[in-house]
Amino acid sequence: MSKINFVSILTFILLAIIKLSFGQEGNQIQLITEPKDKAYERMHINDLKPVPYSYIRESDVFWEKRVWRSVDFREKMNHPLYFPETPQGNWRSLIQVLWDAMRGGEITAYAPGRTDNFEEMLPVSATKLEIELTESVQSRVPDPNNPDQFIDTIVQTKFSPQDVKILWVKEDWIFDKQRSEMQVRIVGICPVKEDIDPTTNEFRGYKPLFWLYYPEIRPVLARYEVFNTGNSARRLSFDQLFLQRRFSSYIIKEDNVFDRRIDEYATGLDGLLESERIKNEIRDFEQELWVY
């Protein structure tokens, strides 16, 4: 073999090694094109879509129970649903995400009334909701012309997503005999605000603001991440959080012949025990199917 051929072969081998080295993903140099708030390009949340539900045939529904739950954002486990109070890029609170999507026309809100049946509730525009949720409070302020005198004035406070501390969840628990498993499907959610008397500051109950049809809002929930205290590289979306039941709640109503909430016939400790009884009834139903 001539010296020239040997040099050519050696040069070819070296070039091949260099090409393979720089061709590996781990050895690529990350070029900065525009400012990013991460050390790497994140596509996990941005490309997420709702996880499809398994199809349930009516003939396969062996047992079903509808319940209504209350999710209190002030509980520690539910803090990822409430924070941050101020949006930070793609990281926003649940109510902020829903409120922005509603004002942008992506999702439809339904006016609460005597029923929460989506087949009977009427859609309401975001503009009308903003007007209805604006609170007007009469207040006494110093007179600009005479500071020693006070005058009555009306102070208007616009709705803020941070005012919502409670979320109602309407869901169906279904036992699918085809798959022999219990499945839960959220039908709708409703942000709730505490009703406080502006004069006496007394608590008068809870005021439902609007209902959202959950299957419609799932694509929106899948695009926004939830804070993960254990690992910021593995943040879930809101849709995944609800799908995996990573929230704390208690039952406030089950479907019944009187259409009553629990607090209408049991209060205090009795109400909590009734909520636990309904929860255990759902859990025990599936377990007792496998008792021989």
C-alpha cells in the first residue's frame, strides 16, 4: 500500500470519527437564538394534549353514582391550583387559566341557576360575566372640598381570579363491566366565591360564579403546567392533575331523590361523617364485587 493511500484512509477515518462525535445529540452546542427562561428548550407541556378517555358503552355501565365535591384551594395539597397569584409566563393559577381562555373565546361559560344540568343551563358571554361579577360597595370617603366632611360613594371592584378559593366538581363514578374497573369522569367544574355581607362582614354562604363543561376545557388545561415541589423538570398539566386525582376534596352532595346537598340535612361533624360515608360507599362497592 502506498504512503498516499494510507494517509487518505487515515484522514477518512478521522473525519468519520469527528462527524460521529459532533452528530451525537449530547455533544451538540446549544446556540442561543432568543431569550428563554430555561437552560433548555421545553416542549413537554406545550405539545401536550388531553389523554383520551376509554370508550364506555351504555350497556357496559353496571353501576353509577354522581357526586359533587368541594376543592378548597387553601388546603396545602391544593396550593398548586391557586398559585401563582400573578401569572409568570406559562405558569398560572387554575382560575386564571380558565378566565383567560373564557375571555379569549376558547371555552364557554354557563350561568348558574336552579340547576347545574348542562342541557338546561344557558351560555353566558365573558363580557356579561365581567359586569355581573363586578361588585359595587358603598363607602364613606373624605370630601375633597372639605376634608372634615365625609361623603357616600360607590366603589366598584372588578372580578379577580385570586378571589376564588373554592371549586365545585361534578363527577360520575361508573363501574365498567367490560373492563371490570371503576372509572371516574368529571362532568363540570364551578368556581365558587364566599358570599360576605358588605355591611356586617358576616358569611352568608357560597356563591357559584359560572359552570364550565369539563370535556370542553380539557385541551386548555393540558397546555398549562402545575408546580411540582419535588422535581421542576417533571411538572404535570392541570389535565393530568385532575386525571390522576392529585387534589384534596370532600363530598358535598350525592344524587338523591330530594336533590339535597349534605349541609341541608347534616351540618358540622355530622356533615363530615356523611361525606365520608358516601366516599366509603363508592370505594366499598368495587371491593365487594371481588369477595368470594
